[in-house]
Amino acid sequence: MKKNIVAGNWKMNMNLDEGKKLAEEVSGMIRKKPLKAINGSPDVIFFTPFIHLVDVSKIIEGLDGVGVGAQNCYSKPSGAFTGEVSASMIKSTGAGHVLVGHSERRSLFNENNKMLAAKASVAVENGLNVVFCCGETLEERENSRHFDVVRNQLREGLFWMDNKSFSNAVIAYEPVWAIGTGVTASPEQAQEMHAFIRDLVNEKYGNQIAQDTTILYGGSCNPKNANQLFQQEDVDGGLVGGASLKAGDFFKIIQSF
């Protein structure tokens, strides 16, 4: 069944003590008001820097509906790749998810769809659930190429999966022009693209899997706009950036369902 999910992407923020404090604050709020007590409540995932994975996994241990994920992994299972972190290493920390294809990885580190497919593959092989990011730049949208760009990203980066693997994947649509800019896609723009993505999944995997696929919106999601975004039929939650760094704001987004 399709899940509602609110995921917090901490990016390169929070030293170890700060990250532990943030995770403890959000977890404390959830323990006081368990997710199952919130109508239509989502699963919650903390996407933390690598250094936080072990500690945050321990902090949320036993807390229903809350998970931890890494923001990236390397495309090879092991070897002489100084500075990289493998999927099996991530799995060993207690994390259950990994972000693949975030727009910052694509633009700043030149990660292409072929590389992202390899990362997703090694993540699946090591028992991690993939949250695969896709989205267009402002120039691509202004040139009416946004549908073609997202279609290509999904077909080359994610749609190699068989039905079983794909059933554990989550798609996050993040319009690049709305990330960290304070500009948010309108609810109508978000719904249009999410419906398009669900149609692509339907074409590849069939209607049942398409209806069960979780599609998140990422792009300046905050406590003020989350409710409107989450009311859209095909928006199943959010991949939250800056607002996930403040416990109160993040919890308000969780409660927007």
C-alpha cells in the first residue's frame, strides 16, 4: 500500500551533537503524540550526513514509523575508493534508506543517470530502500522540457528495477528552481507533475504498482505550504530541506496530513 512520508534532508548541516539533539527533539514530539494517533500520518525519515547515522538510528530505535537514511552512497560495493561510503556500510549503521539522484548531486558532482542507476542497484542489493530524486531546472521548465527531463531521468535511472525492487522505491519530485530559493511550485504544478510521474509508473509497472507508489514533493516545503501540497491527490508527502533542521517546523509538516 502507498505510504505517506515526510522525509527530512539535513544536507551538510549539523555537527554530531547538534544532529543528535535535533533527532531527540523530533523523536520526543512523536513519542508524546505517536504517528498512529495523527490522522493520515506519514512515516518519517531522517536523511542525515554519514556521521549521524549510527547515533540517530539508536535514538529512534523502537519508535514506530520513523527511519533513518543516508544522503548518498557509492556506485561500487567496496574497493579502493578513498572517501566514499558503500551501501553495505550504510546498512550496517541501522539505516534503511538512501537518497539517490538529488539535484545537488547531479549539478555539483556531475552525477548522470547511468551512475545513479548503478548507485540504486548497489543500494537495493544491500537491502536499502531507494528514494530516487528527479526534477527539472528553471531553464528546462521555461523551455517546456520539464516532462521530457523527468521522463528521461526515471527511465534511465530507476526503471531498470524489477517489480519487486521497485515496490520498495520512493520517487521524490524536486523542481530544481524551487530548492533553497524560497520559491515553491504551486500545488497545481506539483500535482500535474506527480500525476505525470504516476502515469509513467503505470506504463512501466502497471496500475496497481502505480497506485501503491509513494511520490514526494521536494522544493521549499515548509509549515505554511505543506497542507496545501499534501492535499493534492498524487502528492504523498515531502522531501523537506531547510525546514527539517528546526524540530518544531518539521513536526508541523508531519502534522499537516
